Amino acid sequence: MTSSTQSSETIPPSFWRTIREAIRGTYHDYTAGPIGRAIILLAVPMVLEMMMESLFAVADIFWLGHVSPSAVATVGLTESMLTVAYTAAMGLSIGVSAMVARRIGEKDPAGAAAVAVQGIALGVITAAIIGVAGVLLGPTLLGLMGASPEVIASGRTYTRIMLGGNVVILMLFLINAIFRGAGDAAIAMRVLWLANWINILLGPLLIFGVGPFPKLGLTGAAIATTIGRGTGVVYQLYRLWRRDGRIVIQREQIELQPAVMRTLLRLSGTGTFQVFVGMASWIGLTRINASFGTEALAGYQIAIRIIIFALLPSWGLANAAATMVGQALGAGKPERGEQAVWRAAFYNLVFLGVAGLIFIAFANPIANQFTDDPTVASIAAQCLRIISYGYVFYAYGMVLTNSFNGAGDTWTPTWLNLFCFWLWEIPLAWLLARHFNLGPRGVAWAVTIAFSTLAVASAVLFRHGRWKEKRV
């Protein structure tokens, strides 16, 4: 008998049944039963969902890395500007997910559907404002971000398409948060798999002009992304109208409800500011890197995309913990939510610990796969290795901060982000990069130190337990 056969036989059949149920989306009451099984049922589809998102992030930069450093730099700068859309999407998602989870825990699916409607309405309004501004001001914003004339000339159309079509990004995040809050993580997984597979397959066809497809270069990447995510949004709306889901929107619920919207705006307003603090710090870091030239910016962006490749799946565990906390509080079982958080954090520690070791050991060959420019590859490998040193801390920090949000305690992670990123990370990055002449490596060290600080502070505050008293 082989060792692999022996190891597989040591895993009880019930474990594999749980995995299959998680992928299929079998109904489960997450407020009762074994905590470990509940986490697996929620986390498996969430991790698979985020794995596909991370694969998209790497695939996009892989193809564009073989176009030119300017193309990679354009993506990095545009992604920094898209933080406005990501901030709105994630901020609204925090409020919507917390309220939906609490209503589901209270056994009030109609109330959860009402929250979903209000969240989608707010998302559409926000996306329209960002889209108009992005189409009109795209090239100007690239210049303000420090882009060279070459980058502005080649990337203006890409930036306008991505900013103008931000509604598909916002809706994809927001509606998937609704599904996750309801405990319907398998639907969210299928949505992102559909959207990103279309994107991954269509991207190189439009970038390089394969077969009957036109060669559009950087613009092709933007079109592929918008088509893929737009398809995912159509599927999301279809699932919300079906009558067999855990959350179903009825025709009579499609109206503004001031009381629900006020609560949602209160939670999402704080959540949006919280995400903005974190996202804006990435803009600051990108701006610092841009001052060292296109190669430095391209290398840093490649490293960040590879980092995201590992971090996004681990967000699946963080999202699972947040859902468990919200539903446990709705069911009047705060201790169950606390146990779920520490269990999920440990699972995340194992996953990210392994990923960090791989990146540290193989940083150079990994970076060389994403660019033909030796200078860019060297910078990418250095940044990748430095940021990976903090993976063990990231594991706990991600789960703990997301769990505050799941409880409706959006202010605690907001203050943590404000201190760790604006008052600590950005000044430290500037000091290390400019004053100590470390360049992009200094920015990478600032990321590692700031996120490690966030993890320690989050653990202290989570143990204090004030999040158990929040009402949403």
C-alpha cells in the first residue's frame, strides 16, 4: 500500500462528505452543531471562490508582463484608482453581509432580502458616480498618479474602460457578500468561477489577437475583464430571483425602505471609511514606488499580484469566520462565534505559513515567470520575499479584523486601519524607501511591519470582547 493511500485512509469519510456538501451548497444551520464542520462548510466554497479571484489577478499580470513594463505599470496605477470602486464595494459589503447574517441568525429571511435590495440600490448609485468621473478624467488621473507620458498614451483607454465599467466590479463584490452573509457560499463561488474563467480565457485572445480576435493589447485586457465580470453579475441577479435560495428577493420588496437603509448606511459608512483607509494606503505606496521609475513600479506590482494569489484564498477563511460571528450573535450565541474565529485563524495560519515558505524559497524563479525584464524580475523577487516574511501574522490579522465586521463592530477595525496604515505604514515606507535608500524594498518592509502590527493589536482587542455587545 502506498503512503498516499495510507494517508487518505486516515481521513474519516465524514470529512470528504463535508467537503462535497460544501461545494454543492447543501443547506446547513451554522448556529448549531460542530463548529469545525460549520467552518469547513462555509470556508471551502469561500476559499475556492477567492482562489479563482487570485488566479485571475495573476493571469492578467502574467499576460501583460509579456507585453511591456508600461502595460504592467498602467494596470498598477489603474488598480490604485479603482480602489475607489473597491472601497465602495467592500464598505457596502461589510454592512450588507453583517445585516444579512444577523437576520438569517434570527430566522428572518424576508428581512435579509430587504437588506439585499437596499444594498444593491446604494451600489448602483455609487457605481454611476464613479463611472462618469472615471471616463471623463481617466488620463488626467493617470498623470496625477505619476505615470510617464508613455504610460498615459498607451493606457488611457484601459483606464477609461475599467473605471467606466466599475459597476460590474461593485456588484460582483456586493451581491456575493449577500450570498455569503446568508451562508450560501457555494453560489458566490460559482459566480466568481464563471466570471473569472471567461476573463482568463478571453484575456489573451484579445490582448494578442489570437485567431479571429483583434489584437487590442492593454485595451483587450480591460474588455475581457468587463465582459467576464458582467456575466457574473447577470448570474447573480438570476440566483436572487430564483425561489429555491436561502435569500430570495420578491417583487414587492423592490422599493426603498428608509429604516433599513439608515442602518445599512451607518454600518457601511464606517465600513467604507475603514476600507478606504486600507486601500488609500496602497495608493500612497504605489505613488512612492512610482518615483523610482517604471521598472520599480512594475516589479512591485508583480510582487503584489503574486502576494494576492495567496492572500485572497485565505480571505475565504476570514469571510467564513465573519459569517459565523454574525449568525451566532443573531442566534444569541456569542461564545460560539468567538470559538469559530480562533479556529478559523488557526486554519489560516497553517495555510499562509506554507504559502509564505514557498514564496521565500522560490521568489526568484516565480518572479521570472512574469516578466522578461531582469531588472523588473529582480525587484519583484525582493519585494515578494520581504512581504512573505509576515504571512504568519497576516493569517490572524485577516480573520480577526473581518470578524469585528461580521459582528457589526465596524469602528474597531477602522481605527486599527487608520493607525497601522496611515500613521505607521506610509510614513515608514517613505522613510525606508527614500531616507534609507531602500527603494521598493523599503516599501515592502513597511507592508510587512504594518500588517504584523495590525495582527497583534487585533488579537488584543478581540479578546477584550466588546464586539459581542453590538446590535445591527
